[in-house]
Amino acid sequence: MNLLEKLDAAAAARKAQLPTGLSAFGIPIEEIYSPTEARIGERRILLLGTNNYLGLSFAPECREAAHEAIDKEGTGTTGSRMANGNYSGHRALEMEFAEFYQCRSCIVFTTGYQANLGTISGLIGTGDVALIDGDSHASIYDGCILSGADIIRFRHNDMADLEKRLRRLGDRSKNTLIIVEGIYSMLGDQAPLAEIVNLKNAYSSTLLLDEAHSLGVLGETGQGLAEKTKLSSEVDFITGTFSKSLCGIGGYCVSNHPQLDQLRYVSHPYIFTASPSPATIAATRVALRLLRNGNKLREQLWRNARQLYSHLKMVGYQVGPEPGPVVATILGNPQQALALWNGLLENNIYVNLILPPAAPEGKSLVRCSVNAAHTSEQIEYVCQTFSKLYTSIIQ
Amino acid sequence: MVEINQEDILELLCRRLASFANTEQEITPETNLITQLAIDSIKLLNLIMELEDNFDISIPLNALTDVVTVYDLANLIYRIKSNSK
């Protein structure tokens, strides 16, 4: 099979065109009306598959800051942080993140993906070990591959399995970076951080926590799982993204280790890319302030999450292990998942469809993400639609 | 601890991989894991975790890039097992 034929084979597997003529992947959104509504084709659709957890994508303060930054600094930086792209806004945002996390320093990356890629590949290398949760995001896998370290997976959230693998490493556990996530994007469950910290300390390893989905969602000020569990000082490196609760694009790593700053000089995903645009940085700085003071938004978010999770469970859907803004329904096979996804879209609800191999253990998922801007009426409509479709598709 | 040699590993692997084969298919050291047994990336990752527990070793994912046949996998397990003594 030549190079292009391999792509043809992948295309054949993907050809899951829906009765509506819309593909489940890369669905064209024509207009965005608000954090919860958009136009797909000619339909006004309720958005239930975004990562806009605090509903800040249209926050007037963020939009105003972005407009002002474009007027003052232009549309792009056209260069790396290591060259001409190191503006005062980038440095100010780093200081604000460091202060938010009460950490010594922060590095801002151009995307969340690159934050993991750059941090992981800068921290470990050939001869070291990356010990990662089996359900880790692709950016974690790719960062580990880029690093050249040995990559070892442990079973998702299985602490006995993590300990077994640390024990097998012997002295190499000291050169091991354990990588976990605050909230896992597929099933919406949280890492058992206290147990992970105990193991990390017992085996003298280093811990990286990715708060991509937990920033803004967990903890008193929205720092994430480390804050919620009061274990921030025990986590060596925290990464995260601007593209979810902060409604921008970019990523960060914070740490108390002074060595973090050295990553700027060794991390290719930091060096060899243009820095985030002035508008992105300006909007993110304002969004971070809103996030820190966003207790009311978090309360609404969690009300919505619990309402949907408990309803789906009550109806009979197999859902993730615990309630949270990511509410995943686990279906018996890809056809059933596709039918449910399509049924929801016919009822003007957009959610995410995740088919093997993207979902863990070959599962097929219809994944909802609620946000603070959803009204209880919108969530109720979603609940009723899921109930109706359970009878026609699942039973 | 009971010593295990490369042939024992190969034999164990052939027995374990029989579940991926159709009824007429014989598993040999030369059997290709992907083209003949249709072991996709997810099945392979699950299989690796199972083998790690069986042999009490850790198999780095990056070591799998050179694994094509049953023999390659047995050889990798043997090398890791030998180095972990």
C-alpha cells in the first residue's frame, strides 16, 4: 500500500455520511449567535458540544480588550517569543498566571497542544520515562513521542496499576514524569490526585497535571483539580489551555521549579512558532480575571452538569463515572452512537460524536459539554430529547 | 524466580494470540500481528498491558515501532525481561 492508498483506506473507514448529508466530523457552522446557539445549515442549533465551560466566548469585556489590542498592536506578531514576538502582553499574562497559581513562573505557549508538547519534550528525553494515564489526550502522547523518553501507560485512574509500574521501574522512577489530567475529556472523570501525589512522592518521581478541562471548572478560584484537592504545592508542573474556559487559543505551564524558565531555550514547540496574537492575549487576560471571580458561573455550570448527568443516568443511559461539565453517554456500538448523534441534530442539538479509535477502549461516545450560559430550560429540552431518543434508539 | 527463555515466551505468545486468529489460522513466529491477525492500535495497547502483567515488566510504547511479527514481540519481551533481572 503506497502513501496515498493508506489515506484512501482511512477515508473509507470515515465515510459515515449521515442521512442529513452532514458529516459528524468537522460539521460546518455557518453563524454563531451566542455561547449556546449557532446556525448549522438552515437550522438554529443548541450547542452542547463546545468547551466553552464558563460561557465567556461573547463576554463584552473580552471582546473590547481584543478590539483594542488589534487597533494598538495589529493582527499578529509574525514571530516567535524568542525573536520579535515577545510583547508586553505575553509577559504580563505569564506574570498573571504565575500569580493566579501562586507559582514562581509561567510560560505561555501558542496553543494548549503545544503547551503539553513543549513542556513534556523539554522536561524528559532519551533514557527518561513518561508514565501516562491510558486515557491521556493526544497532545500528551505526542509530547512524549517528541521527547524520545520511554512511554509507559497505566490503566486509566487505576492507582494499583500506577504503583505496579512505578515499582517495576526501580531506580528509573526518579527519572520518571507521571502525567495525568484534572478532568479527562472523554468520560469527564477526575484524576485521584491525592493518591497520585502519594505515589509520586514515594517513588521520587515528578508530576505533571494537565488542567485543560478543569481550569475554570474546579477549585474555589477555578485553578482546577489541584486547587480543589488542596494539593497545588505537591504538583511539579501544571499545564492548561486558553481554548476552553478562557475562550481563546493558547496554553501555559506553571511551576515553582526554577528550571521551568530553561524550557524557553530547549522547547521546539515554544521556540519555532509564532507567539499568540495580541487580540488573543488581551482577551485571555480579561477572561482570566473573569474566571478567577467566576464563582456564580461555576455554580451555574455545575447545576447544569448535575441536571443533565442525573437525568441521563435515570433514563438508563450508560454515562461516565461522575458528574461534570463533560457528560458522556457510552453506546453499544458506532451505529447506535451515530443514530443518537443524528437524532439529536434532527432535534436541533449539537453534541460530539467520538468513535473508535479516538475513544478509550474502543468505546463509542456521544459526548455533551454543558456550560454556564445554558439556561435550565435549554438543559431541560436536551433531557427530554435524550429521553425520547432512548426509546427509539437504545431500547 | 523461575527463569523464562525466549522459546517459552514465544510459545506463550502463540497460545495467547490464537484468540485473534480465525479457526484455520496457525500462529507461527513469522505471523504478522497487523496484516494477518488484524490487531489494531487499541487491541495492541490492551494486549501489551496484559503481557506486561504476565511477565511483570513494562514495555515502552516506543519500543513497539519495530515489532511486526510474533517473533519480534517475543524477542522484545525477552530483552526487557532479561534487562530487568
